[in-house]
Amino acid sequence: MSEWLTFEEAAQRAEYLRAEIIRNNHLYYDEDAPELEDSQYDALMRELRAIEELYPQLATEDSPTQHVGGHTSAKFSPVVHEVRMESLQDVFSVEEVIDFLKGVLTEYPDAQFDVEPKIDGLSVSLEYTNGVFIRGSTRGDGDTGEDITENLRTINSIPKTIPDAPPYLEVRGEVYMPRKSFAQLNAQQEAAGQKGFKNPRNAAAGSLRQKDAAITAERNLDIFVFNMQRVTGRDFDTHSQTLDWLSQCGFPVSPRYDVFHNIDDIIQEIEKIGESRSALAYDTDGAVVKVNSLSMRSALGSTSKYPRWAVAFKYPPEQAETTVLDIEIAVGRTGVLTPTGVFEPVQLAGTTVSRASLHNAEYISSKDIRIGDRVILRKAGEIIPEVIAVASHGEGTVPYEMPVNCPSCGEPVSHIDGEAALRCTNINCPAQLVRNVIYFASRDAMDIEGLGTAVSEQLVERGLISTPLDIYTLTREQLMQLDKFGETSADNLLAAIERSKSNELYRLIAAFGIRHIGTAAAKLLCGRFGSLEAIAAATEEQMCAIDGFGAVMAKNTADFFRREETREWLQRITEYGINTQAELTAQSEGVLSGITFVITGTLPNMARNEAAALIEKNGGKVASSVSKKTGILLAGENAGSKLEKAQTLGIRIITEAELLELIG
């Protein structure tokens, strides 16, 4: 609690909180890649505000309690807002709402209040001249946003012209992605081998910041308009009048807005909105209470950050209690055993939840999750279900033990290198084989078009292949045994397999699926040794000498090439005519010469291999692990341990937009 802190302790804590909040503001507003749940972020902000109230001398002008979080991106042209796009003060209890209402009513006893749902999306401004939509922009830092007009034009519900229009009109709205569209988008991302978005808000923000408006158009975004910012040639007395008029003009306004005077009625309406959230087609994270009179709003004014005439009540994360029916174990491509909880189906945040990842044995043990227990579920980011606690142990339940043998092949499993995860080390494990085949043929590996999940599963199930290299022995007759395969589809797949034989060597190295060896690391090996034969003969010491190639990567690579199975693979690779020679080219000269990059997370507009190619084209090097030799970390959405290590080492961290600026 902040009231127990000495001044020195409070100063240290405030400094930490400001840095952490500013970092997360950047991730949330500018990168659309938040690390914290809303409730965690709100707790940090409340603590900082409490410290600054206790010790006013610690309240700095640049404190995040004084400013809107985001800023403009170099990707779009800046737009200066004539009317500041303010954020609302968040409150988290009914008592805080009542305090706000009483404060206004003390000054204006006849005040009325509009109550609306708080849509969870990205705030934008829409401007019209003589009824024609001329510009749209993001909020940015409240004073300056980004021009995203062309992307906003792709949203069908935004009127491009309005009837009986005033000379000028500016409205503010919240662009969101409907839950159904979000589910479809993440399914497409998964099918393409790309990481899905964490929640609909991030998906909407990322979609609006696409440089190609055609991509935005595919994302099925929508909008609710919730405020009139400026208008010439018309006069209104209340906020509700503006919404009524905007609705008549064709704008999709706040889906629910009513005006109240009595405090009890306002609290009841907030509760009703909360109860309806799960049935909505879009995400909401709160209810907004606003003074309805526009003249009262003007008189009440604003602080440096918030208007004094409104608050946003934030609902706590939705939770549900259910029973653990079973714990299933899946075997991944690298042999990791992943437990999944199977629950009695329960409604949570608008969907039926019956399964959730339990991650590993440590996670299960720390929460003491047992089959038959009553557990409490919530949705992280309103999307991914997770167990947050055990409510009660079922009668006669016993602590859960992970299997000692692989559920797919029956071979013993073990912890490798002190990892929390259990692994099956049998390279002939059927469950691993399917995933290895899928990975071998994927776009970042051998790039065999037409050899996806469904085909890979059939090839393994029918016994047509027992290793990924068996792909190169398939015949037309064998392929025509597969579901939905005729002569044309069989010939197309055989042609794609044949083309893959002439791929660059780094693709083959990456396709082997050696732990920690992706495309970037494979390129380093090829650049240093020049051929598959030389890589196979290299020692760990020789590999460690490569800039950007760590000791763990070297050990994993050397261990792989020492296996008897691998030696057999090398012989077969030669027999099948697969390319084993690297294309050695001189290091490109360019603006990035001498800089070693590491890429992590999901970039907004480029795949990581595309970014790596761009860096190398301009003279830079790309490594796969962060070290003291790393010059720059290129970070995208959901960056993990590499970002943390780079921050610890003080390595420069940039976004995709900043990379493009460097290249010019």
C-alpha cells in the first residue's frame, strides 16, 4: 500500500511505475501488442496515482497520469486535432461512480447523465466537409494522430456522404472487430502458419494500421460513433440530441444510450450493460457515464488528461466456475508434452468454454489442479481461456502426475536441459512425425505448396511416409489414394516436391527442425560453411565462432548431425538430388552494414523472413539469438524473452516502421 511507503521508497516505486506504464503504453497504443491484461495495467496506474497524491512533489509533468498514452507513427501522415481527443478517467467500483455523480450534482443539481457501453476498439476521428467524408485519423497522443483515411474508407458502415449536411462536421467513434470476424481472422492466420491476434482490439488496431487498404478491407471492421467533436451551422443542447441526429444521418451510433438523473437508476443501468456483455457480437470492457448537457460539459472542463464531465466504469475480468473432467496430453513437433484441461462446458465472455491449455507440469503443480476439481476460469484478454485458481478439490481426488511414457509412441519422456517441459525424444514418434512433416513442407522451410496439415496427416495415417524425407519417394498412384486427390492435384503436388529439390540450402537446414535453428540461424551456418557436408562435419567450437550463433544452438546442431538417423538422411538427400550447396555471395554493402539484427514477434506488415531479406539486402546481418554482439532488436507483436534480454543488455529496440526509416 502506498500510504506505508517512506518518501524514498515512494520515489523509487514511482520511477519504476512510470517506466513500466510508459513502456506498456507504447506496446498498447503504438504497437498494438500489449503484454499486460487491462486489469494489470489499471492496477499499475492506480498505484502511481495514489503515490503522486500522497507525495505531490513526485508528480512529474511527463508522468503517464498526466497524458494520453499513444503517439503518432512514422508510417502515416500526422493529423493535428482541432478538438483534443481526450481519454476518460477509469473507475473500478460503484462507490467511485457515485462519488463522480455526487460531485457533479452538488454543482449542478438538475444535471442528467447519459450511460453507454464502452466499446473495446481503436478511437478515431471522422471529418466531413459539405457532407463528404474527407479525412479520418487515430487519436494518437490526443493532440496529434495518424491519417488513416483510406483504411477507414473500407469500413462499409462509415457513411461516405451524409444528407442535409452542415458545412463541417467532426465525429469521434470506436472502430472494432466483431467477435465472429476475429475468430475467422485468427483461423486464417493459423492456417497460414502465422501467429494469431491476442484479442479483437489488437486485431482492429493492427488492421487499421495496414499500409495496404486492401488488407484492411478484408478484416470486416465496424464502428460505433459516440461523440460529436465539432459542427458548424447547427446547434445542439445535449449529447443525446447529437446521437439522435447522427443516427438520422446514417452513422452507427452507440448501440445503447439512455439519459438518467437518479443515481440508483444510473448504477442499475451499468449493471444491466454488464449483464448483457456476453451476448453481444462485439467486445465491451466497461460503461461510460457522461454529463448530457453540452453547456455543463463546457463549464466543468477538463484536467490535463481527463474531462471532468465523464468517467468510464471498468468491469472486472469475467470468471466462471466449472469441473475438470480430464487432462489430455498432446505431443508437439519437438516432442513437448502439453497438457490440456477438459472441462464441463461453461459460458464465459460470450462463448462456451470446454478446454484450456495447462501448459506444463509446473503450472499444474503450482495450482494443484486435479481431475474432478472445481476450478475458476477466465479469459485472458477476453479471448484465451485459462485456469486462475482451484475453487475446491473434488472428493477423493489425487495430485495429477504427468505421464512417464509418451502417449503417442510409448517411449519414456524426460526433462531436457532443466526445462519445465517434458519431451519425447523418440524421433520416430507418430505424433511428432505429422508435425515434422507439416513443418518440413512449410513456407519458411522447403515451401512445398499443397502439402499442408490435412495431406500430411493422411500420408502418415496411411503409412505412406515414416520420415519427412519420404516425401521425395511418393508416386502419383500413392497420392491418388488420398481423399480429394485426382490426377491433377497429384501431379501438382509432385511438381511442387520436385521444385523444392533446388531450394537454397538454408531452407533444408531449417526444415530439419533442429531446436533453436530457424531460417536466420540456418543462413548463418550456410554462410560460414558453404555446404551440407561441411555443416555436418563442423564442431561445436567452429559453430560458436559464428557471430550470432550461441552455444546452445551449436550443441543442438552438432547433436543432430551426430545421430545415426541423420547420417542416413544425408545419404538419402544426395540420392534424391536435393541441393546441398549454399549460394555464397559477397556481403551486401548498404546503410545497415556492420549491424547485427535479431527479429522477434509478429511484424505488422512483413513476415520475419521478408524483414530478414530486407536487412541483408541493405548490408545488415540477421542472427537468431540475442547476445552482446547484437546491434538492434527488431520487435513486433507478442515479443517474448528476446525482448526482455535485449532490454537487460541495453540493446537498441526498433519497430518495423523504424527499420524502414533506417533504410530510407
